[in-house]
Amino acid sequence: MTMDKSANKKTLTHNEWKTLILGATLFFGIIQRFLPTIQAGFPLNDGGMFLSMIRDLRTSHYVLPAVTSYNNLNIPYAYPPFGFYFARLLSDIFNLSEIALLRWLPPTVNALSILAFYSLASLLLESRRRGAVAAVFYALTPGASAWFIMGGGLTRSFGSLFMLLSLYWVYRLFRNGTNLELTLSILFCSLTVLSHPEVGIHTASGCILLWLCYGRSLRSLLHSFIVTIGTLLLSAPWWWNVISYHGLAPFLSALNTGSYGNSAWHALFSAVLSSQTVIPILVILRIAGIFWGVWKQKYFLVIWFILPYLVEPRSAPSIAFYPFCMLMAFAFTDALPAVVDYFQKRDSFSRKPEFHERGWLNTILILVIVYLLVESSLFGFRLVNTSLSIADREAMAWIQKNTPENSHFLPITGVQSPEIDPFVEWFPALTERRSQTTIQGLEWLLGSKFYERYADLADVQDCKTVACYHLA
């Protein structure tokens, strides 16, 4: 008589395993998102223009202004305003400073998006346990959350959160078709459009792809039409006001900043092969996930990571990151065990253990979580240096108090990429003076000349003598 030793082993249930992995992911993901801004003591990198736009709503008593006061350039107040209204409301109700909100709201909202991503991944991967593994890559990939936790992440983080929720409810709408799913699809699609201009475009393309892969019925086509009309109506108070003030010019101008002239395929291959870690585990899983997704006919995920580069290349990497994480989880939970089973020559008729029941795979997953946490934390330390120093803020406060209101300044920092120069962006907001070297907001004004201006500003920052400062 023999005793089965495995009977004495305690194994976690599906739900317990999922809860453990998701809980650890949330805990470490929140730390990774909040630590840089805690250390910096000020919003990371950008957000200066958004500070002015939040304050403009106080001046206008919540009426959507025609232009923003930022940089005294009469820039159209054309940016989707949900984040600004939300911050303004919190500031007025709880007596919070706008700068504090730009510091804390972006990482808070981006942390919430971990749960939204998990929910969507669980649906598309048809397993909550796979969804939890996908959430690990989403929450802890080094640098992936950087642009969402910065000051300017006020709009980017809301856009990301609402996009994930939109795709979640639209997917369920195409599958089930209930009135609740229809209502929530309209709500979150509208909030996405009202949060970020580029994400609204990607959400629309994602919903079309969902219909092609999971809809294709008269009922889902009717629901798609209702969601489209409902989204246009709910977002109309914003886009109709902008058109009534400025016509279509600001929107047409902004389209010129979508990087459509660049090679989409080159950018796509660069994203696939991009290694955010010293050990290229993410690259390996990404490539394996793509091949496994094709093999298992997960066509939505495979097409979804390509689609953003064809629709709107500028923000494509952050959108393609969603299907990449799901494909990496698919490779980790399905392809890796399948390869091991093949080489172990398991009997095809015997029961194969679920991936979460494999001790070696759990050990690897724990090591991956720890490794990604270390790498993402090290990346976070670099973000601290993208914030304004106390000396910078004191200098701007002095300028605001001691110079004429119509003064023009030429801030020179030596940073040749205007979008990652916090001093140049925050200068107009904190001094309330005109900056000649600030690019933010000009996407709504310059149209096809935007990148010419961008190049000119980069050249100015590289000037060594007074003779080359030729800006008006």
C-alpha cells in the first residue's frame, strides 16, 4: 500500500491564486507609481499648460473658455477638458491646490487602470488567472507608466483608464447586448473622448476591431451606431463649443502632430524589439506571444498591437502596450508550459496540470515580479530628476512678482527636446509671463508648421552665442 505524497500538498484554488497575484501586482504597482512623485515634491516633468487651464476654469466660473491664458498666446481651449474640470471641482470642494492635484491625481488614476486592464485582459484571454499575469506586465514594466504619472498625465491617465473601460464594456455589449452594457459603453466612450484627443481616436479604432472580431451581427451593428451617436451627443458640449469659437482649425492643426510621416512599420518593429530591462525577458515573451497568438488564432490581440501605428502613430506605443502585455501573459501561461510538456513527452491522454499548479512556473513568475519591480523602481529614480527644483520655482515666483505683466522671456536650458523640458513648460504657468521657447499649446495653432517650430526651438537650446537667437 502506497501513499500519494501529493495528497498532502496544499494547492491554491483558481480564485486564491488569482487574488494573490493580482494583490501583489496592485501593491507593487501603486508603490512604483507614487514613489517618484513623493521623492520629487512637485509634479513630474510636464503639466504647466494644464495648470493654467485648470485655473482658467476658476476665472470663467466653469464656463468653457474660448482660449487659455497659458503663455499669453490666445491658444484655443480645445484640449478635451474632463481632467481640468475634475481637478477644478476637487480643488474647490476640498480646498486643494491645483499643483497638488497635478502631483497626486495622475498616479492615482493610473493605479486604478491596473484593475481596469485586468478586467479587460481577463475577458480577452478568457481567464482571470491569465488576466492577473497580464496585469503583472502592465503594472511593472519599467517606464510604461512614466507619461501617465507626470503632471501632464492628468489627461493621459484618465484617457487610458476610460479607454480600457470602454473596450471592456463594448466587448461585453457585443457578446450580451444588455441595456446596462449599452449605457456604460456610451458613458465610458464619451469620457474617453472628453479626456484625451489621441486616445479617443484609438478607442474608436479599437471598438471597430472588436466588432470585426466579436460582433458582426445586425444587433451589434445597431448597438455600435447607438454608442457612436450617444458618444457624440455626450461629448458635444466640448467639441461644439470649440467649433463655435474657432471652427475646425484647432482640430485640423492638431492632426499635423500625429507623426503620420514616419515609418509605421519601423516604429512597430522597434516597439516589438524594445528592451526595457537589462535581461530581455519582455522581448522574448513579446515575440513568443505574437507567434503563439497567431497559432491560437487570437487575431484581435495580434491585429490590435499593429493597428495603433496605422491609425495615429504618435501615441501608438502606449496603446500597443495593452495587447503586448496580454500576448506576453498568453506566452507565459500557455506557450511556456506547452514547450515544457513537449520536451518532457507527457502522455497526451493524461491530465496536464493547469499553469498555476506548476511549481516551477510559479517560481519563475515570482522572480519576474521581483525583477520587474527592481527595474521599474530604478527607472522611477530617474523620473525624479525631471521635476522642477526648489530654486527653479523660487526664481519663477520672483519673476511673477517683480517683472511687468507684458514681459517676454527667452528661457534657455540646453534641453533640445521641448516636451521633456519642465522648466520651459512650467515657466509661463508659474510666472504668468510669455516664454519664447515653449512649444506646449502650439499644436492647436501652427498646423503643418508645428514641427518646423519644434526644430527651431531645439536649435535655440543649442545656441552658444547671442548671434543665433533669432526668435521673434
